[in-house]
Amino acid sequence: MSKRRFALDHKAITLSVKVEMFVKTQVVIVGGGPSGLLLSQLLHMRGIDSVVLERRTKDYVLGRIRAGVLERGLTDLLREAGVADRMDREGFPHHGTLISYGDEMFRINFSEHTGHMVTVYGQTEVTRDLYEARERSCGALLFNVDHVVIQDADSDAPHVTYEIAGVSHRIDCDFIAGCDGFHGVSRATIPYRVRSEYEKVYPFGWLGVLSETPPVNDELIYATSPAGFALCSMRNSNLSRYYIQCSVDEDAANWSDDAFWAELKRRIPAAQADALVTGPSIEKSIAPLRSFVTEPMQWGRLFLCGDAAHIVPPTGAKGLNTAASDVHYLYHGLRQFYETGISDGIDAYSHKALARVWKAERFSWWFSSLLHRYPDQTAFDIKMQIAELEFLRSSPAAQKAMAENYVGLPY
Ligand SMILES: Cc1cc2nc3c(=O)[nH]c(=O)nc-3n(C[C@H](O)[C@H](O)[C@H](O)COP(=O)(O)OP(=O)(O)OC[C@H]3O[C@@H](n4cnc5c(N)ncnc54)[C@H](O)[C@@H]3O)c2cc1C
């Protein structure tokens, strides 16, 4: 594939080194979050060029506190991308999880039911490792990119235009990967007549707190109670991430740390509440909960990956992991195309990715429905939740199904 480049000093870009502006590449990747970076790194390992266009600065992207539970499929992909050393050293293998309702608590043993585990390692760290790898190989990452427009994606000659510091640029390419999250431009590039959207907005959000305190438990605790849902999670042995279900229209600034800790303690079993070490929050934010899927995930030479195509409520820890499975399918399709000229993989991308996406959507919806209190819930509905929790507690078959979904369905 021919490739023309010219170099210039571009002061608006956050890197202080000389930055190349690209006029042609093989794959333009819109969005420098985990999906875009992972795809770019995997393609690089196979000699396929890409340019990543990121609207924000690197520090901004790294400042976002999000996912923390990695499925085996994602950890394998990170190893294939050559960015897993720190994760393998510092990540925590989790062989199970706890589920509580009131003072009742039981454990789902992932290893026993599936032979697999998950790894607790923050999205921020995954993203940092990917940035470092891309920078080490002088990968093309452009920050502070505005007004990205994807052009002629349904033709054989797509291109992308964008601005940096008010100066317009254009890159010609073979393919475009839309990895620009839920609010990006890629999904909207696919015409309405081609696209169908499926959405469920939940009538609550999650108030999350990050604190430099030891986690209350070695494994995650998913808790439900008459006061609502709570999650006790962690990033490392002195960094805890806790969430409580809250109303969607609340403002995190109105929650003092004391109020947060008191509410969390009401929602977890008494023994865990007594053992909870509290401290000042270092981050506090509210996330709305939504299930969303757009179909198809490709249009001509444009492919949507990750949050650009689908969103899940975070209850089953599937957001980042489903983004990774999209990257897997797209990477293999592009690799097949560049190595053999065969387009079967990229032609089937949307079909393959969506088949797995919908299963992750189902699991996230089911787990969310089981554990949250809904404003319009009747006494009967609550009895159904308790009955299902007791079934899950007592049935090895139900536990196996839960564990199979939680550790991640095969690609
Ligand atoms: C508050 C919150 C908490 C979450 N918690 C969890 C969790 O506990 N577990 C879990 O599995 N998942 C969680 N998720 C979901 C998970 O973080 C996402 O699924 C994951 O970030 C998806 O990665 P992505 O690269 O597809 O999208 P993103 O991470 O959204 O990255 C997209 C990137 O594209 C950039 N961009 C956007 N528009 C443009 C544009 N026009 N031009 C150029 N660049 C653009 C953005 O700046 C961003 O850097 C959470 C999400 C949120 C919002």
C-alpha cells in the first residue's frame, strides 16, 4: 500500500516532539480510547499502518475512571498486542465474586464452574500501557483533533477530514474504524435509512467513589438491599472503587464522603459494613445506566467498535470487554484482508460482533434487573428478585450460567 507522509512542527499537539501529519494511511481510527488504541497496536504488530485521531488530550483520556474487570479474551488480546507485562505483574486474578442481599451472601466460583477467572486491572492502566506502546513504536496518535468528518465511507476511496488548532487536514485511507465512543461522530455517519437503534434507559444511575483505602474484600461484592444496589470493587490493595445506585438527576457534588460511606454501609451485609475502611474520596462521579445497540456495525468501509456501537449498564463489567471483542473481530478481518486479499472477515464483521454483543447486553440487563431497586417496582417484583437470588444461590446450574457469562463468552 503506497504511503505518503510529510512532517512539520505542530505546536497545538500535546506531544513536544516533531509530529508527522499523515495524508494517507491504511486505517484511520477515530477515537484514542481503549478500543482505538488496542486496534492500532494490534495492527501495528502485523505491519498495518493506522492513524489515531483523538479529540481530547492524553491526560484527559487517562483521567477517566471507568472499567476494572478484564475478561480472558481481553487479557489474551493485550498479550497478543505486546502490552500485558504490567497487567500480568500488577493485575489481580479473581476466581469468583460475592453476591449479597441484605445480610445474606454467597459466592460464585468462576474457576470451578468454567475453568477461567477474570483479572482486576483498571481501564486507566490498560490505556496507559497502550499509549506507551504506541509511543514507543512512534505510532501516529493525534490529539486535540476537532471537526472529524468521515467522507465517502461507502465508496472505495474513503477519507477523513479534521482540524487541529483551526487548520484543516485530510487523510485518505482504505478503512475507517469508528472507535469514538457513544458521543462520537462515527455512528452518526451511517445514514438513518441503514441504521436501527435499540435502547433501554434505566431509571437510576451509579454514584462512584475512588478512595485510597484497602478494599473491604479480596473479591468484588455485588449487593442488593431495600435501599438499592451497591458494588464493592477495587483497583489494587490500597485503592478501592465503590458504587451505590442513586437517582439519575442527582449531583455528585451534593454527596459528602460521610453521606456516601453511610449509604454504602446500609446496603452491604453488617459484617462487611463493620469491616469497611473509609477515607477521603479522590474521585466521585455519577454515571447514567443505559443499554444500547446500533445495527449494523459497518457501512461500506466504516466499522464501529466499542461504545460507538453499543453501551451496557456496568453491572456485569461488560463495556470494555465487549469493546475488546469487537476489536478482535475487526483486527482479524483486516489482517486477513491485508495478508491474503480476502475480505470475508471484514464483510462478516458486523454479523460476528453483534452476535456476541447481544449476549453481553442480555447478561448486563439481567444482572442489572436482578440487583437494582426500580421506582415502579411492586412487592411482587421484589419477591421475584429474592426468589431468583435464592435460586442462584442454591443451583450449581444457575451459578455456572452466571459464571460463564461473567468470565466472558468465547470469541
Ligand atoms: C462512568 C463510566 C463508568 C464505566 N464503568 C465500567 C465498568 O466498571 N466496567 C466496564 O466494563 N465498563 C465500564 N464502562 C464502560 C467502558 O469504560 C467503555 O465500554 C469503554 O471505555 C469503551 O471504550 P471505547 O474505546 O469504545 O470508548 P471510549 O472509552 O469512550 O473512547 C472513545 C474515545 O473517542 C474520543 N472521541 C469522541 N468523539 C470523538 C471525535 N469526534 N473525534 C475524535 N475522537 C473522539 C473520546 O475522547 C474517547 O477518548 C464505564 C463507562 C463510563 C462512562
